[in-house]
Amino acid sequence: MSKINAYVKLLRFPGLGGLAIPTVIGAITVNPNTDIISLIILFIIGALASIYGFVLNDFADIEVDKLSKDLWGRPLVSGEISQKTAVAICCFCVILAFLLIFILFYGKIIEGYRYAAAISLAIAWILGSTYDFYGKKIIGSVLVIGGGISGIQSSLDLADAGFKVYIVEKGQSIG
């Protein structure tokens, strides 16, 4: 049962519905007569995109997450789920999402909003993946609010991991 809980935690199942529904709302907004099968496929595509983002983010941040005791319970950090499995989940999500797009558009003329939707999804995956691996390393990408003991320790841990860190403190001195 603990392995199942680890996957539920990694894939963030409790919040998937709220993250997958915008694709459905978008389809209904563009075409109020969208059939239920298409809406279900769009919901699944939205869920797969969310899962991909969550798992890739956890994979990309695993070394930084190991520095924070609060994150040691995460499935990748704790080793409950291997990094290879995380990569496999990401690949599966991308392949299945684009397969579902193909099924959704099969036999239909790809024009207008359908073309834009497929291109937007591809661009979002490329940019999101790029950000996960490279964007967080850009100077100024880490901002710590609060110069107390926790803020200073977090800043030191992040700096040790190779990040440029800025601390913002409301008082005139830290501590």
C-alpha cells in the first residue's frame, strides 16, 4: 500500500481534476456543442500534462529537494520511486497525450483552434521542460523572503546547490 501512496503523492492525484478541467472549459468556450467523448479525451490530456509537469519538476529538483528536511518525504527524494521510473512516467505522459490528440483530431480538418491547441501544447511542454532544467539556474531565480534563521539556512543550502540567492528582510538587520 505504501508504494501506491508514493505514486499518488508523486502524480498529485488529489489536485488533478482542477488542473485538467481548463482544457474542457476551453473546448466548451470555443464550441459549446463539443461531444462528451472529446471532452473526456481533453480532460485526460490536461491530466497527463499536469502529471508530466509535476513529475518532471520533482525529477529536475531532486538534488535541491534533498537539502530540505521538509521535502525528504517526497517519493523521488526518499527513493521510494526511482529516477528512471520518473523519466518513464514523463515519457509515457507525452506519448499518450499526443496519441490522444491524434485520436481527437482523427478524420477532422486540422485548422484554426485545433492547430493552435496542438501547437500550444507542444510549445508548453518544450518551454516547461526547459524551465525545469535550466530556468531555475538563471541568476536571481531564487528569492528568499525573511532573513531569520530559517531564511538564512535555506539561502545557504540553495547557494551550496549552485543557485544565486537573494534574501529580502523587512527589518533593518537579519536574524
